[in-house]
Amino acid sequence: MIEPTIFELSREGRPGYLLPPLDVPDTPVEELLDPKVIRTPLHLPEVSEFQIVRHFTRLSQATFGIDQGFYPLGSCTMKYNPKINDEIANLPGFAHLHPLQSPGQSQGVLQLIYDLEELLKEIAGLDRISLQPTAGAQAEFAAMLMVRSYHQQQSGNTRTKVLIPDSAHGTNPASAILAGYKIEVVKSGPDGLVDINDLKRLVDTDCAALMLTNPNTLGLFEREIVKISEIVHAAGVQLYLDGANLNALVGMAKPGDMGFDVVHFNLHKTFSTPHGGGGPGAGALGVKSHLEPYLPAPTVERQDNRYILDTDRPQSIGRVATFYGNIGILVRAFTYISRLGHTGLRAVSRLAIVNANYIRKRLENHYHIPYNRPCLHECVVSAKDFKSNGVHAWDIAKRLLDYEFYAPTVNFPLIVEEALMIEPTETEPKASLDAFCDAMIAIANEASSAPDLVKNAPHTLAVSRIDEVTAIRQLDLREAP
Amino acid sequence: MFHSITPDEEQDMLKTIGVSSFEDLLVEVPRNIRVKGLLDLPPPQSELELRRRLKILANQNINADNTVCFLGAGAYDHSIPAIIPALASRSEFTTAYTPYQAERSQGLLQTIYEFQSMICGLTGHEVANASLYDGASALAEAALTAMRITKREQIVVSGTIHPHYRGVLKTYLTSVGKIIEIPHANGVTNLKGVKDAINGNTAAVMLQSPNFYGCLEELSAGIQIAHDHKSLAVVSIDPIALGLLKPPSEFGANITIGEGQGLGNPLSYGGPYVGFFATRKEYVRQIPGRLVGRTIDTQGRRGFCLTLQTREQHIRRDRATSNICTNQALIALRSTIYLAVMGKHGLRAVAEQCLKKAHYTYQQLCNIPGVAPAFPHSFFKEFVVKLPCSPATVNQELLHAGIIGGLDLGSYDPALTNHMLISVTEKRTRDEIDRLVDTIARHIKSA
Ligand SMILES: Cc1ncc(COP(=O)(O)O)c(C=O)c1O
């Protein structure tokens, strides 16, 4: 079924949304505004409310979320999103609060922000948290600016380089560049972890920070984290954690205890706020006390049992969001953490780890697994053995759609050829892990016995393989008037 | 708890994995950095307990649902049609993520394409991206885009742009650009100041209209100055105003950005909101954020996919046009539904009611002895008045009358002490406006 676009559904003459009759003097617009600034054509559709409901309902049915099926998108922590999160965020006292109301009128939300900060401090083992960054990448950028201010303050010199492992997510280098740093890539060793000798070679007093992901994007814990921390700190380098993978650690180990100075984590991942079809998320930014003065302003403080917004932070890197961040997401994360409590959070990392290893084990005789040893919350397998048949990781992802699963993250991390990065999360039932593994194994067999079946997948959906090359060659990015 | 594995299943799975206990899976995590016992957090709480507790917190907030809101300044109390939460809360949308697998995400991709189309329709540009974090980050990304396009590094910013937007811009350009800020001249951009500041290294002139003070800017004059120096003109706008006002592109703006909160999204204490970014086709390879394109499948049927991804961080890494990854897709979806339900005529009607109600409020307020108009410029739904007393005390009085008053501008600009920025949306009724006016008049008289 091809659903028409909302513009194709439009018919001239359909009335717009009904407003109450105007109850103030109906002065003609031309008397209130210079006619030169009044617009004539407005390219918007004219559709009835019922048509809109049907249109977006149909489009939702042509969308795949975790509520429909297994969504093993690695690095994204596609876990169940409890419905109570949304209910609480929709309470009028949170949903309809204007950001510029005085703190006196906003004590409840300020307390929630403050309390969430306290919870995250304990989870991460850090001294202070800013909840202003609107996503992980924005927190990364803010962190690099903070590191910059810190070095400037310490030595009058911001330093010039940031070290990033070759397995890191693309936002890390993109964020460090935006903060004005040059990137030096640290090689991974044969075990998939940071090559300590390469790190030693690169670390010097011109390095501002090492941006590390732990567990890394292979789902492997940086075993030598304490040593890495010593090496970088000896040169005054700040140790940054990309905490996108906090789901592996929550309740089990704290980044602060591993030597990290500054950490971001993605509340939409670990704390299940949902992902919204691409966002919104929230990026919490946590620090040890020496970096606290540089956090984005304003901060939320408690004074004599009242909560205030502190704008008087002279060393702050400034604002990163228009107001205080994605508050609706913070409410959801707070609800989630409170719901699970200490025992619930502990079970999160344990079952996330068991589930990932179970998949790794069930697939190991069917897929090449480049670093095949116990992993944490995700495992990365390679489709390189099928290349000789013309089948790539990408094709396996497409074939999985026929088996009614979403696909893992494909071709990432870059250090694995033909990578399929699988993150089951703790909420997935065993039956769906088994069904997924069965499908992966069946596809591995197809890739050998009937490669075209895989190369031309999907076969069962409303559309077949989408032509991305044509999309670029004949750019069509909007419905033109 | 939300997990689904039973203790028996867990044992079976550990057996399949080939370990005798869960601990064996942690061999690479040094023991001395593991948490001993439980985190120092509260125990699990049931939904019942959480609801009770969090309702108490929520009820401590005075909000625009049970109080009449005349506060704006970048976040607006517009009405939200019922179908927006009904449709946008469908869990296919809320529990999906970035549509990397086009074939199984056609619906989501199409909603993004429709968002891009509507933002183009509103702004009169040819290209719009899938969303940015908020209006302020959209302004910052526009500056970075202009710097890439022009290969210049200085940005001239009007002091009439929202102070928080200017703050975020400053943060984003900390180490990669130079900002020259031109203080406002009587509520609008000081065009002479812009002319004096602009030079051969200016990547962009940045304006906002209606501006922070509610005033409409002389866009054509400001944009002309930019173009005279081969700089780009970037304009921040209120999308509701575009129901009535000519878009900046008609005056030559190169990039139009803005905050989409007003398009059917709750105030939510400042977020999640949605930034939009629209520009000319010639710049498409330089823009930040995700883009959805319409294309075909292998059988020639229409389909949609993410496109021009080589601009993005997951491909281009340190040479990406932006570091953005997770964006504000669900808020963009809400905005798309809003624009669909308003339609051509509805958005115009909303804009006209804002305009007329704001002007009625303005006139009534200016009739109060001691209250004076602050700036002699035309405005849309927001304006500034000078009061004979402190806006903070006026606001206290208003709160007693069930009204959230306007913004006290003194804390943003000492020259505007006793000035209040008032916003009037289509939601306000004549009764509410009269109550605002009466309460202020009474307060002034008694003071
Ligand atoms: C490892 C890693 N780092 C950073 C990010 C960026 O986070 P966000 O998408 O919230 O900006 C992601 C997520 O997409 C990630 O997987």
C-alpha cells in the first residue's frame, strides 16, 4: 500500500481548524501591519481532520517500533519504554509549565531536576550533573568545551588535540572538532581494545582529552581502564567517557570509579525515555568536582529547602539549549529510575549482558565473530564470510526485515569488516532472542545456498529495496507547490 | 520490573553460553571497580506510589493549563488540537528510532518528508532538514553553515535576537568563530551598526523577526547589507507568524531557522522543542542534520529514505557538517500534524487572532495612566510596555488573579528596567485580557 502524501490528499476549499469567534475588535490586518509584509500564498495542505487521522495512523502502521517487535539496533539500547513514563510527563504540572516562570512557580519541576541529578550522581559515581544538553552529541560538545576551559584555567593553554579510538562513534570526532580540537586516532589492538602502546605514543601535554567509550562499541570492557586513566592523567589529559553504553554498567560499575573526569550518557537509551523515531533524547553531562565550574549555565541549586536557577556562574561554558534542556525527557528518566530502584537497575545490566552473550554464543558457528569472548551488553558479528557470494552485512539486515525483525546497526564499528552490531537489551524475552537467532542462522544458510534471496531482500514488505542512489542523483526533498 | 527472562531461563542461557555463573561473563571488568552490593538508591516503587508522589511534585508548579499565560519570549501558549497527542503517541512512532532501514520505516520517513515539505511551504525555501534540537541550536548551526559556505568566520548578530539564542550561538562558536553583536536601537536592529561592523570576513548577518521585543524588523534592508558584502542573511522566525507574514526568503534571506514549539507542542518547561532549518537548494550539501528524500524501490514504486548522509557524523566523522545524531523527530511529527490540521486557512486564522488580540491588549494597556508603549514599531503577537513600577510586583499581583504575567526585561537589559514583554496568543479571550488590564490598572493606581 502506498499512502498518498498529505499534499496529495489536499483539496481546495476544505476548511481549516475551527477557532472560537474573534471576541476583540476585528481591525483589518492591513491597518495593523504594513501591507508589504503580508503574505499571500501559503503552501499548506487542506485536509479534513478525519483524513489526517487516517493518514498518520496508516503511516504509523508502516513504521516499526519496539512495541511491535525485536529492535536489535546496536549502540541504541532499544529497550521497552514503560508507559508510566509518558503518563507522568503529560501531567499538566510538567507539560504546561512555561520555562520563564519564576522559580517560585516552578518548585516541583526544579526539585525533579535536582533529584534526578542526585540519582545519576550515584549511578555514575560523579560529583555534579548537568541535564541541559538535549542529546548525547550536544553533551560531548559541551564536555570538550569544558575541558578546554579547564586547561585554559590550569595552564593558560587550551591544548590542541583530542584522542579518539578508531572504534568510536562518529559524534565523538565531530563534537571535538566543533570545540576547536584536532583529532588523533588511537588504534585498537588485536583484542579490540585500546592499543596501550599506541595510546602511550600519542599522549603528551598537547592532548586535551581522551574520548573513550566503555564498554566500547564492540561491547567489550576496556580491561586496562585503570592503567589508561593513569597514563592519560600523568600528562594532565582529561578522561572522557562516551556513556552511550551505560546500560552495560548500571548498578554494576561506576564510571567515576574508573577514573573518568567527565561523562555523558544518553537518557533516551539507558533510561528508556523512548527514542521518538529519532528523538528527542537527552544527554546528561556528569563531572568530577574539578570540572564543575565549567558546566553549562544555569544550574539548579538547593538553598534553604528552595530550588533556584543559578545563572551566576562566571566560569561556565554558557548555554547549550534555549532553556534548560529536554525536560519532558528528564521527567520520563526520573520516573523510570524511580520505578526500578536499586534492585531493578542492577538487573538491567545483568540481563542485558546475559542476553547479548546468549546471542553471541548462538551465532558463533554461523557468523564470523571477530572478538569472540564474553562481551557486555552487545555483540558484533561480521558478514565478511559471505562476501564471496556477493552478500554484505547490509543485505543480511534487509533480509531480517522479511523475518519481521528490525535490523542491527550495520557497518559500525568501522574496525569490523561487514559489521552487524546487535544489542538485545534486558527487556527482550528469551523466545524473541531465539527467534532472532534462528532467523540469523537461516539467513546465513540462505547467503550460501540462495544468495540472491538475501541480496534482493526484502521481499515481503510494501516496498522492495529502496534505491538510495537515485535518491541522491535526483534529489527530491519536499513536495513543491 | 520490565525484563522478561525468568531465573530458570537465565540459568539455561548461562549454560548455553558455557559459563557457570553470571560472574564469569565479567572477567574483563576488574573487581576493584565493581559496585559492591546495591547502589545507594531508593528501592523499586510501584506505579501507584510513583503516581502519587509525582502528582504532588507536578501540582507544585503553577502552569498554563490552570492559569492564564501572557508569558512568551520564545515559548508560547498556543492551543494544541486533540489529534496531535492522539496520533503522535502511537507507539509505532514513539518507540522507533532513526529510520536507518528504509523499507521497514516508510511511514516514519514519509512523515519526515512531509515535515520538510511543510517547513519549505512556510519559509518559501527549497530545502528543510528533519529537525535540530531547538531554535537556539538552529541559529548556531546556521552560523556554522554560513561559515562553511562563505569560508569566512565572523558573524554579525543583531542584539534583537533572543538573548538565549545569542548565548547558545556564543557557546557554539567559542573556538571556531567570531561574533560581533550589535545592540538594538529602540527595539529593532541597528542597521547602521550592522553596516559599520560587516566586512569581507563576515559569513552571515543574523536577524530575528518578529524579534525578541516583538517588533517586526525591516528585513529587506538588513538582508541587503549582508548581500552587499557577499555575506549570507540568516533570519530566525516564529512559524505561527508565517501564517500571515511574508517569509524572509521573499526578502532574500539565505537561511531561515526557528523554533517549532508553537506548532502544537506543550511548553514543558522549555523542552523537548524542535528547531527547524530551511535554505536554498544550492547549499544542501552544507546543511546540518538528517534529510529524507523521495525515491523509488527496485520495482519503480515510490519510497523514501535518509539521503545525503555523507554530510553526517556517522559517515564523515570529523569533517561532518554537524555533530547532531539524535534529533527531535517526535516533536517534528507533532508539528507536521499541527500544520496539517490547521491547513492553509487555519494557520492564517490563528495568526490573525494572535495579531488582533495582541493589538487589543496593547491598546488597552496603553490606555492605563502611567503605562507607555516602549517601541514605535509594528508587532505581531508580542510587545513591550513600560510600567510605572516593577514588573515583578505586577506579576505577583497578576498571579493572585490567576494570571502568569509578562517577562520582566530589566534582568536582560538594565536599560529596560520596568519594561514588560507581553505575549498574546489566539488562546486568550477578551475576558482574560480585560482581567490582565484591570489587574495592572488597579495595581498601578494603588501603588
Ligand atoms: C556510542 C555512541 N556515542 C554517542 C552517541 C550520540 O548520542 P546522541 O544520538 O544522543 O546525540 C551515540 C548514539 O547515537 C552512540 O551510540
